[in-house]
Amino acid sequence: MDFKTLVFYILSAIMVFAALRVITSRNPVHAALFLVLSFVTAGGIWLLLAAEFLAIVLVMVYVGAVMVLFLFVVMMLDINLDRLREGFWSYLPVGALIGILLVIEMALVLGGRYFGLEAMPEPPATQAGYSNTRELGRLLYTDYVYPFELASLLLLVAMVVAVSLTLRKRKGLRQVHPSDQVAVKRGDRVELVSMPAEKE
Amino acid sequence: MNFVVPDFYPAAAEILVAVMALVIMLASTFARRVASDLAYGLAQLTLVFAALVSVLVSPNLLAAVAAVISEVPLFGVRLAEVLMSLAEGYAANEVVATFSGMFIGDMLGGLLKVFSLLAVAIALLYGRGYLADRKMDRPEYYLLSLLMSLGMMVMISANHMLSLYMGLEMMSLSLYGMVAFDRDSPRATEAAMKYFVLGALASGLLLYGMSMIYGATGSLELSGIAQSIYHQAANKTVLVFGLVFIVAGLAFKLGVVPFHMWVPDVYQGAPTAVTLMISAAPKLAAFAITMRLLVYGLFELADQWQTMLMFLAVLSIVLGNLAAIAQTNIKRMLAYSGISHMGFVLLGLLAGVVDGDRNFALNAYSSAMFYAVSYVIMSLASFGMVILLSRAGFEAEAIDDFKGLNKRNSWFAALMMIVMFSMAGIPFFIGFFAKLSVLQAVVAAGYVWLAVLAVLMSVIGAFYYLRVVKIMYFDEPTDSTPIRAQGEVRFLLSANGLAIAVLGLLPQGLMSLCAYALLASL
């Protein structure tokens, strides 16, 4: 067993452990942190596969942005675990039965027989100076430009929906309108009143 | 590796919709006062123009339309000649793939795009008054409808798992937002939440299945997948494993049993204008991706997926019809009826290949497509009637709200009767011919028991459709408010109801269009 394989097994063991803890830990904050751990180790495995750009993006986007947001939400909400766990034992037998069946079926198909090293051709060795990132960028802007553009529109949809669901204009709210401030004329602020002079 | 700039021409309609969505977004930010009128007008124009463009750019479609029109007496032949000359100028003659094979322009796609764009346009028109009464006609609604239409067009023209998924998500995300559009209504929010969670689950299932198929065939492009399976380069066990997940995901999106749980709740909880939107065009898009994935990509596995579809279809037809009887809410009733109608669409799809013989395919798939199109026409009319009876501060949701409609307005009562008769499959309305053609395909494929079961269940289903008719004609009205609607809504709803009757008398044109589309595209 060479060093790479050893690293792979260590990372995989950590990842499986973390993934299990995500669903078993009682505290939702701990669960979120374990999810972070499993993402980081998955990033490590991708590095072993020489997909360095994806690994870094996984850590930056998922760990850096998504999970931090997640943690914020989890910490802000007061989640009552006892209510969530209600009915756990009554559903357990059916759930466990289906779960075990699914695992057996998946293990039969996804085992080494069909997806093992023998089943897949070895990827061609890369030359020195080969850049995974450049290759991805080239593909994104050429062959995959159609889904890439669609993805940008998809993000637009998400933005429009989020704004339309949360932006509210309450009445009686004191707000600053910069455009009104800029458009102010002298006449709006100062009123010149001509008064006849009065003698005392 | 050389990169060739893709041919944008086949995707002209998609580009038009995308650009106009952005234009509407910008224009409505600046035009504060008239923003929603402007957005509505632009959206309608875009939808109609995009439908025209789709006709022009999709291969053979114009010629097929001309062939159908030339049968019409009086000016039909003359009009057909004009269309033919247009066809020579614009349309390509064969199936084109562009954007590195991610987009396919064929007649099937063109026809489905035209129908779904028009369905969205009609749904917007029916829903406008309803939204305005409830202070919901914000410009975002029209923007989201356009982006939803774009998603549907992408799905319909998808030739690659990635673009198919992108279109699906764009359509679904816009719909989730539209369901939750009435943000102060707890019921709408709950419906949106259910729709979102179950929809995300379905997308997950679909993606998992796609990754399995990719693992087995090494290709994401549907034609590449078909090639790889044909040459037996892929492992069958893995393929079938992926297929199960794909069928489950598709069943969620079509809303068939046992993946139907979201349908009644979402239909009932969403604002009626949005229910109208969900129940119409997205069904066509879901039909399109089912065709693309199962027939274009995984046709070699037809034996496997036909059995799966058979289970789904039987369960949907039985449960949809039985559960609809118990409903007192008309939106819920129509939701269950929609489930059973989707079961019929699946019946058409599963009759394609018999013992490895593919001669049945064309007939079966065109009957399924005809069924989907006629369901959309009927669904638009039925929810249009629900909207028509609603007014500011009042939702005509209970079936009892239709009581004595004949005394209040006999014309609309007659239209509703036509719709109900057609949905029940009573001759001679379009729903009858849709059911007939599907059943013919099923019998031809040798599944006589399936046809008998479907007919029995339709007879049971006729009960709840006829109950609405009975309530309209023989009960006393409890509500004597006159029915008010804008002129264009009255006109279009009447046209929609009459179309069901007229297409029922002359179904041949639409049927042959569907058959041409599949013949030219398969």
C-alpha cells in the first residue's frame, strides 16, 4: 500500500465517521460542524484525484459560504429536538427495513464488480504544466456554454424569488430616499414670504 | 481542440424569451406606476412572439401545420400555400443539434413549445384579474412566468442530461416562488414549502439516476447514451439501477401515484391563478422530458421502464379517480383528476414496444402526446372557470360554489358542462378521443386487461364530473352575485370551452399534428 492509498483510506474513514455523526448527533450545531468536516475530507479526496480546482471550490463555497450560513440559521432557530424525535420509535421498524433493503440493493450494484478499477479504463497521464482549472474554464465557456448561461439565469430566478418573497414596504416607515434628496429644489425647502413692513 | 461557435438559429425562441425576461425586469424597476401593466403586456407579447418563432425555426412544423390547414374548407388551401412558402424560407428541414449537442431542434420540440407557450399566455390572461383583486399582480409574477416558460423550453429541447436538469430546475424554482407569491397566506406558504421539499427530493432522485447512467455509459448526451446501450458497451444492471431513480424522479414531476402526495396540497394551497399555471404547461414539459429521457435516451431499456410505468399508471388511474370522489374542494378534486389523467398519458407511453417489436411506438407515443395536449386544454378551461367564479374577497373553491350556476349564468354553466363531460371522456368531446386513442394503443399492444381497467375507472370517475354538472343545473343557487369578468377573459374562456367541443368533433387535425411530430423526430 503506497502513501496515496493510505491517505485515501484515512480521509474516507474520517468522512464516513463525520457523515454518520451528522445524522446521529443530538445537537444541530454539532451536526452542521460534522458536515463541514465531511466536506473538507471530501475536498481532500478530490485533491487525490487531481481535481484541485473542484476541491478548493468545495471548501470555499460549501464550507466557507453555505455551511456558515447554515450555522447561522441553526443557531438562530430554537429547534426543539424532542418534538422532531416524536414518533421516531414507531417509524423505526418500517424505516429500518426499507433502509436495509436499499443498502443491500445498492451494495449489490455499486460494489467493485461494476465500478471497480478493472471496470474503468485508466485515465491518461497528464503532462507537466497541465492545469485542471484552465481545462475546466475552457470547457465552461465553449462546450458547456449553454448550461453555463442557463445556470446564470437560474441564479437570477433565485434572486428574484428571494427578493419578491422578503421585500416588504411597510406603511409609516421612516426611510431615506436618496433619489428624493438629490432631486430636492430650493422651493421645496425654503419658502420666501413677502410681508409688509410693520411699524412698532 | 477547435471550438465552433454554436448555431444560435434553432434556439431563437429561447433567446428571445431570455432577453425579454431581462428587459421586463429592468423596465419594471424604472416604470414604477405602470410596472405591472407593462410587465404583463410585454410578457404576453413575448410569449406569443416566441410561439411564432418556435413555429418558424423548428423543422417541418410549418409544413405540417400547412398540411393540416389545407384540409379546412373555404380559405384553408390558400392559407396553406402561404405557410408553405414561409416554410421554405425559414425552417430547417431536418433535426438539428446545436450548443455541442446539448440542444436539439426537432418538430416534437417545436410543437410542444408552441402549446406550452400558448398555455402560459392563456393562464396569464385568466389569472390577471384574480391577481389584481388580491394585490398580487406585481411585475415579478410576470417575470417569473417568463423564466418558467424558458425553463420549459429548455426541457423540451434538451438533448443532454445537464441542459435537461437546468431547464427542470429553472421551471421548478420559478413555480415554487409563484406558489408562495401570496406571502401572507399561511396555506400558500405551506403549499410552497411542501412543493419545494418534495421537488428537491425528486430532483435529487433524478440526478442520482442520471449519475448512474453516466457511470454506466460514460455519456451525458442522450443520443450518446442510446448509442452506448445499443452497442452493449454499458452494464445492464447499473443501467436499470439508474433507470429506477430516473423513473421515480419523472413520476414526481408528472405527479403520478405513488409520487403524487404534493399534487392535491399544492393545487389547493396555491393561489388559483398559480394552480392554473402549474396544472397546464408544466405537464407538457414533464411529458417532454419523459419522452427525451426514456424514449430518446433509454429506448433499449423499454422492457424495463414499460413495466415500471404500468405500475405507476394503474395506481394513478385507480387512486386518482377514487380519491376524487371524496373531495368537496374543487381544486383538490381537479388535482386528483389530473393524477388520473397523467396515468392515462403513461398508459400511452407504456404501449410503445411489445416483445421487442417497435412498430407500435409511433402510434402509442402520439396518442400519449395527444392526451397530454388535450388535458392541458381541458385543465386551462376548468381552472379558468374556478377563477371566473372567484372575486375580490371570495374564493370559489368548494364544489358547492357551483350550485345553480345555470340560473346565474347559463352560458358559463354550459361551458363548464362541456369541460366536465370532456374530462369524463363522454363522446363527442376532445377528452373522449384522447382516451380512445390511448386505449387503442394499449389494446394494440395486447394489454386488454389494462384497457378494461382504465375504462372501468373512467366510468367511476364520471361520477364526480357529473356531480358538478348536476349541482350546476339542478340545485338552487346559494349565491346570487352576478358573474363579472373582463371582456377578453370571457371571450377566451368561451373560445377555450368551445375548442374542447370543436376539437372533439374534428380531432383529426390535432391528432395528425402529434403523429407528424413524432414521425419527424423519432
